Amino acid sequence: MRTDLFDFELPPESIALRPAHPRDAARLLVVQPGAGVQDRHVSDLAQVLRPGDQLVVNDTKVIPAQLAGRRIGRDAEPRIEATLIKRLDGSRWQALVKPAKKLIEGDTIRFGNEGRVCLLGHLDAQVEAKGDNGEVRLTFSFHGPTLDQAIADVGAPPLPPYIASRRTPDEQDNSDYQTMFAAHEGAVAAPTAGLHFTPALEAALQARDIAIHRLTLHVGAGTFLPVKADDTAEHKMHSEWGTISEETAAALNAARATGGRIVAVGTTSLRLLESATDPDGTIKPFSGDTDIFITPGYRFRAVDVLMTNFHLPRSTLFMLVSAFSGLDTMKQAYAHAIANGYRFYSYGDASLLFPDSASR
């Protein structure tokens, strides 16, 4: 499909720079194809859903993946910024760096700014290989838990560029950019639909017999990137690692067999569920990488309802929600959201999407 079909105009003032407080005070746009939209709040979620529905949240934990340093070992020492995007093993990470043109294979980058240096000493990394579009493979001087601690000491929250370009990340982001479910470190972007949940909302859902299940998908920086190709068929997705336990898969299959709906909290949960589901709709345990790319025409096998934030124009995520609820429906819903002051992107408001008949 043509990428420009997924374009729309978004006023800069619609982009949220801070989340709502409390988190479940965010607005919730309920979108039902053929039945229009409803303006609600996230705190209403238990009333909007049905007893027996099964929510699936992503319990990944965001690491401080934004690193700043300098190239050392040659005459000049230019500043280098790196965003870790995928762990390869105990000492190696795939990263996006800028300016990548200042680096060659074999260079050493020393991370850590004055006054904020890793307790273990400066954190050095060697450029093992260079790829396209600023991607490099870095081999760090530490390994395993020691490397994790070093990254925590010198790193910063990897806020999306549409926030970081408009204000400086601060200590508040350390908690704001983490969901209440965060348990397993490895993400370099938050599963932002989960940011809306609070203990009070969780209790309200449980009181209405709506269960919450957990899976893990370590979100990569590719989630921020618009599609640059003119045709969606030419776009290559970054792979991300995820896991669904046997217990979670069995519980979801059992609930669905008795009429319960699966409600994916976030596109990350949806993508992993769809990656783990057989053509007959059976969800299987899963552990591995997925690079699933969902565009209109995809037939959804696992997910019945989707809760998600408002996404970038021409992004893979707007393509996904258009596949789920229909492109025309989503363009109308986004136009309504913009006209009525909804807040967009990672720290913004949420939508609750029901499927278009063509996506089933």
C-alpha cells in the first residue's frame, strides 16, 4: 500500500510533553467502526469492557538506553550520542548513533559526562561493525550484570525524539516513562498504553471480573521511526525479543473458549500475541524474536479489542491500528481527537479500538 495513505496533519500543540496525573485521568477515545466514537477517560475502562474480558499487558522495563560520550584514540574527539536498541549478548548491543559518519570499525567510544561517571569507571565500547541509517554494533568493556549497572550509571531515559527535542529529560521521566507492570529489563521505549494504569484502575478491573495477564516484549527504538519507503511492502521492521509463558497462553485460550475477549494493552502486546497465534486462533507459548508488520488486509487471529495511544503519521503503528479498525475509521477518529484536544504520542491520551469486520 502507498505510505502516503497513512499521512495526516498534527498540530505541534497536540503532542504531550508530560503524562496525565494520576495516570488513569487520561482521556480515552472509544472507537467502534460503524458506530462512531465516545469520549471517556481511562478510569472508565472497567465500565466500558465486559466481565470475563482478558487484558494483556507488556511487563518489559525500560533501561536508561540513551548514552552520551566521545570518540577517543584518534586526533579529534567528537561527541557521540548512542541509543541502545537491541541486546545481542552479555557485552554487545546494537545501537543507533549520531553522527555515525564520525565512526569507523575499531573506534572506541567513551561514555560518561563530567560529574556523572559510571561508578565502575568510564564505560568504553568498541565499534565492532557499522550498518545502514546510523546503526552500529558495539562491544562494551563490561559484561552481564556489571554492564547493566554501568549503563544504569551513565545512561538516561530514552525519551522519544518528539519529546526530547522540545524539553530536556529529567528525573521525573525516570518514573513517568515506566509502567506499573515493569519487571523485566530490556526495552528502549516504553509500552506506552500501559503507562495509563494505576493500582486503583487494576482493582476496578478485577472487581468487575476482568483479568490482567502479562507477557514481555522488549520494545526497540524502531517504534519511533516513520516509514520512509513509498510503499509499505518496501519497509523492513526491526525485530524485537518477546516471550509468552505456557500459563498465560493456556489462560487466554481457556477464557476465549468461554466467550471472553482478549484486550491487548498496546500495540506491543498485540504484535506478540499475533506472532504466537496459530491460524485457528490458538495462542501458543512463545520465546524469540518477532518482526511482524501489520498493515490493512491482515486478518487478526488473537486480539479482539485494542487499547493504544495516538500514533505518528506514516508510522507502522498507525498502519496497525488502521488494519484493526479500518483506515477511514481511524482517520475520522484521529480528526475527532485533534479537534477535541486529545493529547498525542507516548505521554498522551489513549484510544480503545474495536475491530472492523474486514480484519476478522
